[in-house]
Amino acid sequence: MKTVLLFLLTLGTVQAQHYRIVTGKVTDASTGRSLTGATVTMLERAGKGARTNVDGRFMLILPADKLTLLVSHLGYSTQRIPLTIIRNELIDVQLRPTDNQLNEVVVTGQSNQDKVMSTQTSVDVVDRKTALSLPVVFGEVDLIKVLQLKPGVKSTGEGTSGISVRGGSTDQNLFQYDGTTVYNPSHMFGFFSTFNIDAVKNVSLYKAGFPAEYSGRLSSVVDVTSMVPKDSSLHIGGGIGLIASRLNVTGPVGNKIKFNVAGRRTYADIFTEAINRRNADRPNSNPIPRYYFYDLNGRIDFTVNNRSKLFLSAYTGRDRFFLPTDAFRSTFDWGNTAVSLHWNQSSKDFRWNSHTSAHYAKYDYRLVSTFDRFTFNIGSGIEDFVLKERVSWQPSPQHTVTFGGELTRSQFSISRVNISSAKPEENIDTGEKPRVWEGGLFISEEWDVTPKLKLSAGLRWSGFSHDSTSYTAPEPRISARYAFSPSVSVKASYARMVQYRHLVVSSGAALPTDIWYPSTAKIKPEYSDQLAAALTWNIGNMFLLTNEVYYKRLRQVVDFKTGAQLFANDRLENEFVFGNGSAYGNEIYLEKTSGRLRGWVGYTLAWTWREFKDIDGGKRFFPRYDRRHDISVVAMYQLRPRLSLSATWVYNTGNAVSLATGRYVSMDTPYVRVENPTDQVVPEFPSRNNYRMPPYHRLDLGFIYKFRPRWGETDITFNVTNAYNRANPYLITYQAQENSEGEPTGAFRARAITLFPLLPSVTYNFRF
């Protein structure tokens, strides 16, 4: 009630002082494209202003007076607009690009000044321009792998797109594509993400201080925004690489409709299929497995009027693996579908904005094998139907209120096993198919208390229902920023997150066979409480320095018990164990944001713990993704207008793994032949994750040369992965030793398996 009275008093004060509302739109003068993130300030009042949203629109509440607006955007000439404000004003601003390619600045969604003055802690925003400038594996640009180069974000394995954020497991990251959940955001068993660079505008990673509208995961939110279609003319682009090709078409249809379509497909299966046909008549020839993946993204925008817009976003992608043999045939495929419809509306003065959306998400995998008269079908999946509403209200220049809610209906398909044959009595069908409801209501407020102090507070109330079991939980969020000057600020935040859907990844990477499972009467929701504090310093508008510390407490985290039965199990919840965890650390980040040389250096010092009553007698241990030291160095250099160079170097402490320290023979269990067919060699593990892999480090190099064709733009990109051929262990296996006569000796030798040697790649890109 006090907050409502404060709003009314503030609004009344604004009216009494004869303030007026100035709204407008900022566009590119040459293309007509809306400019996101443009700065609109008053010359007469330093520090007062606004930034344009994704549609290039802004709103200011200004005194009725004569004043001058300054409109600026990186890469464009600043424009001065004199105004005599008598009534509410609506203006259109067109900015002209500057012709300084050598000093091109890559905009990553937020300027240095925004990062200093925002209350948001622990957020990284990366756009496609940055991703296109960096070295990549196999020539495939991947925004998620760029996030792995940021402090606090760790790769789950060499070359993979899985991430562990501040000591969290992979299932504790919420991936969204235009607000729709993507449950398995990777291709090729984790080596590439599902997000095609031609369809993505930027990606925002929240590691702490989460906005109240987000929930459902403990450690991070990865919010991927699709590319806004071009509204000037038809454009076609794409790329041809070693393992995949891309094609993108975008443009307008009339004055109100614009679209963007992007597709990507690998083509190694075309060559393996040709080889199999050639060898089909050869005796003792084993066919090569056939594998490919594809993505298809689409977006259609429709402008109803200047205050109402609709857009439809869609994504589908699958991986398919075929293994044909004479004895049996196997097909393994998995993939995601994400479809959403969005309606954005604004009031006449743009002080009220609403975003209504409906979402459909699906992830599933299927393994189908045919042997003799039997067909084996193994799979799992999840399907969501979601409604969301988000409303923002700016009653005064000092206050912004956001509120809304969402409701989700989900269908799980868990550990489904179906065996069918011509004889009905031989058929088997097992698995679980629970249906659940999940929802939440939220409200938050940002308050400029003084020019130096800004507060943001919010509350989310979430709920979950499965059969006769229900859970509700409050999720408070609060953050504050104090600016010592326009260039230096300190921030602090607290956030509680609740996770009602569980996924245990034993390998440390998000594999297609991982199983999502809902909370039940036995499996409680997981909780996290995180505190973060940061110092942010904008050094001469050229460097950005941040130093951030965090502490995260985890409760009711889940894991599988040793020897868990995952398939053909109608009571999978009996295979879980439950425990607690913690993570804390210090992240230091220095970024150079302008000039011919750009890039950043990041360092993380961190500890991560887990503790389960049923593992190692309740002793604390380091999980796989605990890494004490993590260093990343990124450099991008514009050597000439058509030639740019880039390099990335990473170093981190090796993963924690479980290795046997000895072996003993268990009698009368037929498993492994040593001296007698009924003997079994049993490895002995003193504790969970008792060994550290060797430190990991790697240097990648990139080279981009732009051509000058008569039409459009083209470039060729050369990349070298692992430039100094570092043999980084990917996993460790044990090999039984034999004597000179080929008989087992009972001894075993550890062997490290490496994944990537020095690996060059090339990609040709085109746009017209």
C-alpha cells in the first residue's frame, strides 16, 4: 500500500510541475532499420535520459521548457534536436552511419555506461557480430561457446556447447528461444548448439540477480533473442563450411509484414552413404553409420499500428543417426521444437507496455532397433503448452513497475520402452507419462532513489502440481547500485530460485538420452539462494573492469545412486539420491570495447561442493565441474578494412573424476575373464571424484578476409583449433595388460583419450 501511495504522490508531483511526455523512434537513415540501444539524453540535464528498446522506441518525461535532445548510437553520428515542449511530443530520429571501418565497435547489447549504472549484477550479453569475429571449431559459429569464454561459465567438455555456471550442473541452466524453453540446446552429442547464427540477434546470460519474471532453474538463464527481420529490402545470405551449410532469407512483404527464414544442415551423411553403396557388394564390408543434423528457424513480424505489433517465432531441429547391419537396423534421433506467438502493445504515451505470448515446446529422443521379428523402441521426452503475460508501467521518471505471470501444462514421457512383435503375447510396454501444472506470478519495481542510488526489488510466487502433490514457494529478488561517479559503481544482489524439473547428467555433458523428471511426493523441488556483489568501472569509455564475488547455497539437489536402472523402470524416482551443495568464488573481467584491438581477459577463482547422505557416507566432495582456476583471453584485431584477426586462449584446472586406486577379484560372478571365467575384476574407488584431470589449455586462431564483389558482401574465414596441438585428455580409460603369450596378467594401465589435435577449417560466407 505504501508503494501505491508513493506512486500516486510522485505522479501528482509530475503533473503539478508541468511535465510532458516525449516519445519517439530512432532508425538508420540509410536502411530504415530500427536502432536498439540508442541513447537519448538532455543537453541541459546530464545523466537524465533513456535508451531505445528492441523496436527503436523511447519515452521521456521532461519539463515544459526549451531544451535540446542528444541522440547517439555507436557507429552513428550524434544528432542534436532542439525542442520547445508545450504539449506531449512524438518525434522520429534518423541517424547516419559513420564511415570509420578501422575503428568499428562491436556492440554487445549494453554500453559501458549502461553496465555501470544498471542494478543488474552478473549478466553477459553477446551479439552475433562478436561471435562471427572469433575462432570456431569446424567453421560453425556458436554463440553459446562465446559465453564459455566469460568468467563464471565453464565448458562441460572439450569442444562441447554445454555450460556449467557458478558451480551448477547442466540441468540448472534455463535455455529460452524467444521465451520458449529449449530442453536440449545441442547437436552432435553436445559439440554444437541448436542456435543457428543466421537466426539469432543476441544471447543474454544471467548468472545472479535474476529478474522476477525468470524462474525454473537454479544457476542461470540463457535468453536467446531471434533476429528481427529486415524491413528495407530482400536479403539473402549463408555460408558453406566443412561439415555444414547455411542459408538465410529476410525482407519485407508490403509495408506491414517482414520475415526471416534460416536453415542449416550437415552433409557428412551424403558422403558416407555414397561409400556404403560403393562397398555394398564387397564381402566383409562393414557399413559406415549415417549421421546428420538440421535446423530450421522462422520469424514473421506484423505491424498492426505504431503501438501494436505481432510476431510468430518458430524453430525445429533434429539429429539423426542410422546404423544398418545385416543382423539388425538401428535409428537414433532426437530434437527440439519451439513455437511462440507474441503480441506487444503500448499506450499512447508509451508509459504502459504489455507483452502477451503463447508458447509450445517439445523435446524427445527415440532409439528404434529391429532384430529378427522384434522391434525395440526406447525413448523419453517432454512437451509444454505455456501462456505468459508481462506488463510494465512507468508512473514517473524515477519508478518502473513490472508485473505478470505464466502458466505451463507439461506432459512427460519417461523411460519409455516398447518391444513389439508379430505375436501380441510377446509385446512389452513400460514407462511413465505424468502430466503436471507449473505457474507463477511476479511483480518488481526499479526505483531511482537519488542520482547515485538505485534499487530493484521483486517477488515471484511459483507453484507446481503433480497428481495429488503440490508445492508453492516465494522467490524474493533484490538488488542495489550505488554510483560513486558516472564511471564507477558498486552493486549487490540476492535471488532465490526454485527448480521443479530435474535432470541428472552423469557424464557432465547434456546428452540426448538424459531424462527429465518432475517433482513428486518423494522428489522435492530444488532451491538455490545466491548473493553477489560487484565493482564496475568504465575506464575512459574504452575499458570496462568488473570484480565480482558470489556465494550460492543449494538445497535438495539430485543425483542418481550408483548402479541406477534408468530404462524399463516404472518407478525411476527410487533411483534418485538427494543432497546439498555450495559454490563461491571471485570473477575478474577486463574488456576493451572500442578501437582496432578489442577483446577481454577473464579470471575466475572458485570452489564447488556437493554433499549426499548416500554417497561416500555423507562426506563433501568436488563435483565434476569444480574448477579452481579458469582463465580466458580473447583478442580481435582489425588489421585492415577487409582483414581481421582473432585469437582465444583458455586455461582451467582439470575436471574432478573418479578413478580406481586398486582392483580385487570377486568370485562366482561371471563378468570379466582374468584367470577363470567365473571371476570378476572389481575396481575399487576410495571416494567420489578422487582425482583431478591434468590442466586444460588451448589456443585457437581466426582469420577473416572480406572480398569486394559487384553485388553484396562475401568473406572467407580460416580457423585453427588447438594451434599448438596440446593433447588435452578428454577421458581416461583402463586397458587390461597381457603377457607375451596374450594371457591377461591381472594388471591394468590407465590411458588418456584426447579429442582434438591441431584442426584447421574454412568457411565461405555470402550476403546480398
